[in-house]
Amino acid sequence: MNSSQSLVVVGLQWGDEGKGKIVDVLSEDFDIVVRFQGGSNAGHTVKIGEKVHKFRIMPTGAIRKKSVVIGNGVVVDPIILLDEINALRKAGIEVNLLISDRAHLITPYHIQIDGLNELSKGGKMIGTTRRGIGPTYSDKVSRVGVRFCDFRNHSGDQWSSLEASSRSIIEAVHHADVDTQNGPSLESFTSAVKSLLPYVGDSGVFLEKEMSAGKRVLFEGAQGTLLDIDHGTYPFVTSSNCISAAASIGTGVPFSKLESVLGICKAYLTRVGTGPFPTEVEGSVGLRIRDKGREYGTVTGRPRRCGWLDIVALRYAVRLNGGKFLAVTKADALTGINPLKVCVAYDVDGEETTNFPADATTLSNVVPIYEELEGWTLDDLSLSELESLHDLPVQLKRYLAFIEKLTNTQVKLVSIGPDRADTIIVS
């Protein structure tokens, strides 16, 4: 993994696995960091000493002043991206950014439609962040979306198509008035797009040229495998493909040039919003994990549901992504909990299985089959003195070995705290 020219980093759970921190740690050894899917509904948090950087769209490598690329698979809210650029400038970081001219734009119409769609579901809400992600991807597939190249080339046809379609949905379907004033205005949207146009170009051509010249590229995913539109817990999923194969589609880089995959998982499991969660833990233990792990959404601030590690789901995600290497994060959040439970199989109507079901209804009704492992404590250890896996408590090393055995992977990184320095890299 360390010698790869290209590395794809993906989440193996329902997102929020700590990808931002891991990408930040890894990006020191790469020349370019590329975001290949998702939008401003995803949040990456990186803590460096007393400074905390939070991103929704900007690739995490920007903190290390690397070249960063937003690929065509990303849907971009230009107002949020411009705010992130300005925030980095205030922190003394000038961004070396390229935005794909094929990336679709989230408009004020999309944001209003997202909210109306969610409200119309009543008690069957998906739990969307209402950031306009779903409607933007819907317009992309319906061929009425707008891309950066449409503004750069002064083509008004696509914008007219989008406006007509959006107004029809708002007025005829939802029987509401078009309202882009309570949210972002059309004026601020247009102004932000114009400000971003100098960053726009053909990202596929750029990446092909740089990789041919020997530059190392890190591909950064958003959300997680279990939220993938095709392979996740549908319909409680996001609107894009979150697995490693999407790195090629979302950037224009040939799949044959993607060498290694690193999957990231927490030492436990979390989920935001509604949807099945077989290993969810309620009561004092669940609250303790949430408190220790600071399990609140980067974008929304919503508290995350917490539960035990699910090996059935994790093994499924590892297979989908073709990953041989793991980064296990937030081991510190389980400190002092004893025993720890790990789900190793499901009971489905009285029969044991290790297969992850395709439909959310079945997953909602499975009974997790657990194995118990001895817990550990990190409270009395100095994180600065932990330099290798050998320095970790024996119980934690056994826990990691258990994960490796059942997923047929190698743990290459272990995160034991929120700071950049609280990371052990296995050589």
C-alpha cells in the first residue's frame, strides 16, 4: 500500500468512519488528493493540535497544501465550496484546486425540492440532510442538470431546462411556491459559480498527465459502502456510488490505474438518520460510546446512533471494494467497556447466515449473533508514547487480530484519538 502510485480510500460502514483524518495522515506521502463522489451532505473533520478543520466538499489534502481535485462524480454546492476556499485562505492556506468541468451543480431549486420531497414522505422520511444532493443526482440522470461547463461556455439551454423542470416539480407536484430566498438565493448561487470558474478544467486530462509523469494520487471517497445507491441498505442510502469502483467513474481515470484500496471502519458502528441497524445499542452503553466518540454529524450536528461492530456488514463491504487493507478508527471510544460484543452472523427466521441481505426489511428483522471479547483501557496511557501496535493494550491487539481474521484483511492504521498525531501506521 505504501508504495502504490494510486490509493483509493473508502468508508466501509454507514459513513462517519473518520476518513477525513486518515486521508489527512496519508496525504503527506501523495502529490494529489481527489474527491470522486458525493456532495455537501458529507463532512470531513481534521484536528491538528488546537485547530479543527471541517470540510463538506473540499478534499482533505488541501490542509497539507497538496493539489486537490473535485471530480465529475461530485455534485457541488458552489456557495459552500467558495466558503471553504475563503476559510482556508483565512487560515493562511492557498488552495491549489481543480474542479471538473463535468461536475454537476447543486442549485437553490434542488435544495428547496429536497426539503419538499422529505416532508412529503411524512413518517417514512429517509433522513436526508436536505442539502439538495438527491434532486441534483436525479436531474443528472434525467439529463436536465447543469454542469460547470454550461456556465463556462455561456450555454443557457441547460439552465432553462433545469429551471422549467424545477418549477414544475415545486409548483405542480408539491403545490408550493418557488422560494429561493429563505435558503440560498439565485443571485448568491450565480455569483459563487462565477467566482469558481477560474478553478474549472478537464480533471480527467489533468490526472492522466500527472499520473503518467509519476505523481502519486490519493482518491478520497465520501459517505460509506452501506450507503451506496446500488449496494447499500436501499432505500436508506445516499444518491451516489460510494464504493472503490466509483473512483474511476467519478474522475475519468481508467480503472486499471487504481492500484490499492484502503477501507476505513470504526472499532464499532454508527448510523445517522433512519434505516435498519441490527447491532444498535441503546441505553447507557450506547450513550457512552456516543459521548466518547463525539458522535455528532459534522454537517448537521445530529447525534449518531451507535452500536457494536458488525462483521457480517464489514466483510460484505470489504468484498465489494476489493480491499485488502483496513484502517480502524476510534478505538479510544470503546475504552473501559467490558466485555465488548462483535456480531459475527445473523439469525434470519431461525437460520444462521453470514450473508448480508439485499433488502432493508430483512435486515431490520435479523437477530445478531455475537461473540464477546475482552475490553481495554487507554485512559492511563500517554498517546504520544504509542508508536506501534506492540505498544497497544493486549486486548485491543486481540480485537484487531479478530477483525483481520474474519475479514481476511490487514490492519494498516489504527486511530486512538481525534488528533492527526493519534494514529499508528503499521509498516
